[in-house]
Amino acid sequence: MKIKILLILFAFVLQVQAQKYYTKSGITDFKASVDAFEAVEAINKSTTVIFNTESGEIASLLFINAFQFDIALMQEHFNENYMDSNKFPKATFKGKIHDFDVLSETFKSYKLKGVLNIKGVEKMIETEALLCKQDDKIILKGEFFVKPQDFNIKIPNIIRKKIAETITIKMNYELVKK
Amino acid sequence: MAIFLIVFFAIVGLVIINTIYKPHKSIQDREIKFSGTPVILIKEVNKDFTKWQDKAVQLTGKITSIDNLGFTLEDVVYCQTNTGTKLSQQKLNKTITIIGRVIGYDDLLEELKLDQTIIVN
């Protein structure tokens, strides 16, 4: 009987600890600019991120057509010609922050590993993520690099030189308790 | 003749520049493809999402939560504004009408996302 009560209590404590933090307006931006040519960069301000502080698991999702470019025509080409955003509307990431422990007010670096899915193509990503806790928020920052050809993104030869071979993707998320 | 050529190239140049640097399509320029409540729109979106992507919709519903960058209608549609102006908390639980652009169905949070939202009423 005592063991049963203990088990129930234990399960209850575990459930309380399994806390989730999330955002629906996280900022993800990418840069594919080459010096001396027009800047190729865009910002997405509606990235969804869910982070489980108990397991360190993280899942995120963004919509390709929510990337904002300074130049409208570039945005159009990005959606229609390169990303085919009608057919592949979203990009997702599922992974884990390794050795996640208690957060402090200063940024600490953690290993972030997971699977990135762009245009229906999956690729393993490994990078460093900076995390800290400010008031009730968890701030997550980081960047990683991808190559267009890894995700079946074809760039015509004419503009090949104007787009960087490696694209930098930056994450900047402010997560609140769910 | 020289003047004619200069004017000609200036016009061609302007046309090219205007094509390349044309302004972003604002929500007001778009045709509204749906008008109704969030719940009905979600049903339509779940039938065939591709039909609704990047389309302007008009929704009337109750504001169920407000955050720094937007608000949620009927717990199922998250609306972001472009300007980033925060809605006052007094609007909570009030019914409003908005126009926004469908960006996609978020299956992590199970809600539809709109951006470029403007409040009509």
C-alpha cells in the first residue's frame, strides 16, 4: 500500500517537472549573401518552438512563405522557384539539447542535435546553442549552416555566383512557459 | 535624336527598376477568399491546405489570448500583425473582425497561423 502511494506521488512529481516552454513568434533568419552582390537574406518572425525542459527535447516548425525579404521579387522567386513553398509549405526541426541542466541568467553553450527537414529532405544537424533564463523566459540562440543542394534546392548557373554556397541560419527564440 | 535615345533608355531603365524593386503585395491588395468564423476556416484548411496557403481571409471571432506579437481567435487561429503593435488586454474575450494572410497550419500547437493581420472592426 505504502509503495503504491509512493509510486503515485513519484508519478505526480515527474508530471509536475515535465515542463514545456514554447513560442509561436520565434525569429529565424538566413543569410545567403555574397560580398559585392545584392544581399540575399530574409527573416521569419513566426517560428513555433516547443522545448521540454525535462528531457531537453525540442521541436520547431516554420512556414517558408512567412520569410520576409526586403525585395518583393526576391521573395517571390524564393517561394516559387527555389523552395516550391506551395508543395513544401513548412520546414521542421526535431532534436535534443544534450546534457541540459538548470539554467542561469548568463548564456551557457549546449550541444544541439537533431533532424532538419526542408523541402521534404531530412538532414542531421549538429550545432551549439546558447541558452539562458531571464525572468520567466528561456532565451535560445544559435546558428548553423546548410547547403542548398543538400535539400534539393537547385540554383541556376546564371545566379550561382550571387548566392553563397553555405547558407547561415540563425535562431533567436524567447520561450515562455506553456 | 540623342535626346530621344536618352529618354528612351531612361524609360526602359525605370521599367526594369520598377519590376525588380516592386513593392510588397499588401494585404489590402489581395482578394478575400474566405469570410466567416475561425472554426469553419480550420475545417476548410484541413480538407485541403494548399488551397488556402498565402490567401487573404476575413475572420470574426472572440479573442482568447493576447501576446506581444499577436493574438489568438477562438483558441485556434493565431494572428500576427506586421507592425508588432500589442493589443490591449481589455480586448480579451471581445469579438473582432480581422483580415489576415494564411501562412500555414501549425501542427505542433494545433492552430492556424496568419500574418499581416489588420483589425477591421
